[in-house]
Amino acid sequence: MSPRSEKAVVLLSGGLDSATTLYYARSQGYRCRALIIDYGQRHRREIRAARSIARRCGCPATLLRVRLGWGGSALTDRRLAVPRGRSLREMGRGIPSTYVPARNTIFLSCAASLAEAIGASAIFIGANAVDFSGYPDCRPAYYDAFRRVIRRGTQAGVEGRPLRIITPLILKSKAQIIRLGRRLGVPYELTWSCYLGGRRPCGRCDSCQLRAKGFKEAGKVPVVKSN
Amino acid sequence: MSPRSEKAVVLLSGGLDSATTLYYARSQGYRCRALIIDYGQRHRREIRAARSIARRCGCPATLLRVRLGWGGSALTDRRLAVPRGRSLREMGRGIPSTYVPARNTIFLSCAASLAEAIGASAIFIGANAVDFSGYPDCRPAYYDAFRRVIRRGTQAGVEGRPLRIITPLILKSKAQIIRLGRRLGVPYELTWSCYLGGRRPCGRCDSCQLRAKGFKEAGKVPVVKSN
């Protein structure tokens, strides 16, 4: 089967990495289905952003609710503070309170389920282990482990045609991601990166800082979302 | 830390394997939290059964909705028929239409998230690779792969205290499971195994047949649920 006729499930969070990943998957000839997961995050902006990006890209989107009501993260529990003003060195050092327990494992397993159900051959996820907040589920070794789960634990896997887990951004800097995305026509003005859900990005959480650094290094003023 | 002070998350479906697993975990001194997942299965009976079992066991239960609306299985799509009257030999041969894509991976990842959030050290799951329907995510090699995901993809894992994934029934026959459960006082009359949601178990789906075989071999008339 040529890539052109293959389907892919693309995890779409509404941030710039996943938006770039969606456009990248499309550029590779896949027929993409975006999977947007409402995991009980503290604001709805990123879900709205994800929907807009999928619409702009012209690909169907599925919203799945997996509301992790048990907290354990500043992104799902409003009583915990989102760290702000951390230096890049601090980000590289430990796992911050915005870590959501097992989030990418939940995302990938739901994507695997959808992919098997619709007969897709690949899952794309915009994980990144370079300009990132220190989350363990963004590193290549983690994805290698998950690929083994897919080979052993799905029908497609044991029948010898395992889903591919594709992480096109994993070793790119934020600036490289943005440069790639510009070539692909990613509508960065629709993306939302800020961990908080204010009217405008806070500019000080890890995610805002990494985004700003990326745009600066990529040679363009940061795009500010204004929806 | 002695096992007696440790918490565990126990995946509870309402069937006899998971009920036995819950009572087993409790017998090992764990403070158990049952995790019941509504994945959009075709009937509510097993969720009601799971709640009753948790209550009888005296352990708190968390219900999580992950409604897999995309079908791909006779257990989540009413348009697909649940196979009935298959021989045990047929069950051993292939993956039936009741396979739910990536179900146990979704269950385990949600359990891992809850376990990290509440500070549990173990996850129990009643998977069984002996008297089973042929699902790939019930085999020991699959659990070994998932353990690696936990080591690499969770905060607890990378910090050197990975969650244990415990599958106490994986190599037991249904009869051995039932004999263990009887010693532990499992209320089998509250469990529900039938894939269909009729007033009474159908007696002919894989799950009913494996249950009946187990009770027969364990030396007792099958318990029929009548709630």
C-alpha cells in the first residue's frame, strides 16, 4: 500500500508542535484523522484551538473525553500553581508540577484504539525532547517502549502489521519545528501554547517561554493568538 | 515501606477475574482503590456489578468515562454480532470480534495515571492467558512491554520507583481462579461475565462459556447473577 492511500491518526492538542505534526503528516501523503483529547485540562482554549487547526487543515477531528478527575498535576488541578518565570536551565533539570501522570501513554493508547478501528497504519505525535519541560514521556526511549506495547498488545501488531508510532519532531529544536511548519503552511496564529487559559498567553509559563524562544530563534516575531 | 501501608489501583470490570484480583490485592495487605472504566460497552450491567463488588469489598471506587465511540468491536458497536456457541478450540485460534482495540493499554494507562496521582505503588489487573478469548493484551509478553513503558514514561518510573503491574491470575485456569476466589470470599454472585446485557447471562458467548467451564471444573454449580 502506498503512503498516499494510508490513514493516520494525529494527536492534536492545539499547540504548535502538534499543529506542525498534523501538517507534516498530511505532507507525507497520509489521510489524517485528528484526535483531540479532553483530559480535564484547566482551560478549554487549547481544545478550541485544536478544532480550528483541524478545520483549517481540512481533516476530520474526533474529540474524546478522558477527564482525569484525580488531579496530580497543575494542568488538571486548579489548586496547584503553574510554575512561571523558570529559566531554561531549570526546565532541563526536573519534572515540573505541570507533568500530567501518564498523559502521553493515555493519548497513545486512545490513538491506537482509534487507529485500529478505522484501519489507520500510523499514529503521529508531536513529542519533543529538545525544547521541552522535562516530561519523561517525551523522550525517544519511551516511544521505543510504547512501540513494543503496540506490537504485542494489538490485533494489528500480533498479526504482523503494527501501527507505526511516528514522532517527527522529537529531536528538533523549537526553532527547527517552526521553520518546518512555515514551509508547510501551519497556521500558527491559530495555535495555543500557554498553560493558563487567560485572554492572552501569560508569557511566563514554560510553554510560553519555549514558544517565544522558538519564534525568536526562527527569526520572526512570536505569533500572538487573538481569538 | 511494608506492603501493608501501600496503596494499589485495581482495575475492576465487574467480571469474575477482576473481582478475584481485587480480593487478592486486599489479601496482600494493599489499600485498594478500584478503577472502573466506562469505555462505551454495549451494556451497563458490568459497571453496576463492579460498583457492587467494590462496595462489598469495602474499597473506594473511581469511575472513569473513556467512551470509545469509534466502534471496531462487537462490545462497543451494537451493529456487530457477539459470537456465540464457539468451541474452546475456536476460541484459542484467533482474535474474535469482541476484541476492543487497545483496551487493556487504555485501562493500564489510566490506572497508571490514577496510581501516580494518589501515590499508589502497584496496579492490579485480572488478565488471564489460559482460559481466555484470544485477546493479545492478555499475554505475559504484553505486560512485560507495558512495564517498560511505565519505567520510561512516568515520573515514578524515571525516579527509580516504578509502579508495579501485577497480574496475579495470568497463568491460572478459570477453575484455579475460582478456587482462589472462594478462599478469599469473593462474592461471585455479584459478578457479571456475559458479553450481552440481557436479564440473565446468555450462556453461549465466549465469556459465559469460560465462566461455566471454570465453575464446573472448580466443582460447583455456576453462580447465576440475578440482580
